[in-house]
Amino acid sequence: MTGLKIPRHSLARPAACSARPINAHGRPAAGHAALSVDIVGRQSTVTSSVASSPLKLLIPRARGESAWVYLSSLGGGLLAGDQNRLDVTLGEGAKCFLGTQASTKIYRNPLARPCAQRTRATVGANALLVMAPDAVQPFADSDYVQQQEFHLGNGAGLVLVDWFTSGRKESGECWAFRRYRSRNEIFIDGRCRVLDSLLLEQADGPSSLQQRMGRYHCFASLLMIGPSLAAPAEALLGAIAATELSRRAPLLVSASPVVGGALLRIAGETAEMVRHELHRRLGFLKAFLGDDPWSRKW
């Protein structure tokens, strides 16, 4: 297991009306979405897709060598008190790329009402899930909690990108949010084999969060795990081990092995630097997905 702890008027939506992703009428409860991808006619196919406001599922490729789905929301982010949930199920042998339409904004929250995004994904035997959203952008005074669970079947693979910025740097907001918490748990054969937890909090320590984070404005983690990803993971570990660090480098990259894969961490002075590095490290996915999902975006 791995763990990491690094040192206008209030906007709010009504609270979610149900703790379940699907209500008694077969429709998704408020702020919930559910997605299923299965093999149909030897192609990965979206067989079920439901979502309710403020969440939306955009599906530019519902069928092919891999299915492509983008998560979106009204306003492009989360308001005070939002409690969103996403459930993903991949059948045996299916492949799915899951991204976001744009960066996820965490809006101001002066009344200290935390918002949350929870994801639970079940990846069937020999299936592959690539979850690579755009960066989370927490505004000043925001309070955000992200919890993600991934349950991998026999031979299943997972590529997970989790990254965030210092906020609206161009508007003078830099590490000004109240709290940012992210927790990723990877289960293989029912056992938790990888736990990656991050907490950034203004109240944690005598110095400000901005002072603790230094000159870096974007942090990212990239996890790849599963038998089908063994070769890319090994290549990544070798490449990072052979890289020399320069003093006060604008981009820092490290990698460590995890059970069945590798975990990459990136710290950059700008989000563009981190985005470029992620895209470079994820180039191998074109062979798995049948195309490069970032070729027209990044």
C-alpha cells in the first residue's frame, strides 16, 4: 500500500435525494450516474448509461475496440453541498476510456459545506478501464472530498490519472482552498492491494498551504496496474530510474512499483507542464484503445 499526506455569495445545489445510484423507479437519483460497458459482437459497447442533474455522461464512441465516455456536470464543477456518485461496470474483456469534458471546478464555499465526488468501478476479467479526467481546480474557500474504489477481476487492467491544480492562479487564488482530500483504493480478488490517500488542509500546520506547496502549482499521480499493463509499467519504472534530477527543476517526476504495476507522481510549476508529461507517459494507450483520446484535446 502507498500513502501520502502533503503538507460570491454562497452557491449551493439541493442535497441529493437518495443514497442509491438508482431510485425505486429505475431512474438515477440526483447527482448520480451509472455506466455499463460489455462485449457485444466482439466490440466494447456501452450497454447502459443513466445520469441525473447535475451529472451528465457524454458518449462520443459507444461501440468499437474501446468505448469512450466523458463525465460532465452543469457549470463544469461542484457547488457547496454537492454529493455526486458514479458507478461503472465493465464486463469481461471490455475496454473503456473514461474522461471529463473539461477540468472539474470546485466552487467557492464560504459556509463550509463540503462537496464530494464518489466513484465505484467494477472491472471484469481481462477488461481494461482507463480513467483519465482533467485536473481538479479548487477555488478559494472550497472544501472537496474525492473517494474512488476500483474492484479488479482476474486479469483486469486499470490506468488511473488523479491530478489537481493550486486553483485560479490567474485570478490571484493560489492554494487558497480550505480542504482537498483524495482517496483511491484498488481491490484485486477482493483484497485492497493499493491505497493512495492525499490530504491538503489549510489548518494542518503553522504555515499556510501556499508556503508548504512552494513553487509548484500542479500535482498528479498516474497508476497502471494489471497483467496487460506489465510491460508499460516496467518500462515506466526503468525510464524514471534512469532520469537525472536537476536542482530546482520546474518538473519533478518519481515512480515506485506497486502490486502488479507502477505508480508515477508528478509535480510541476504549471499545469501545462504536468499535462504534457502525462500525455507523454500515456502514449502507449493508443495500442490498447485503438486511438489516442488526447490527440484532439491536449
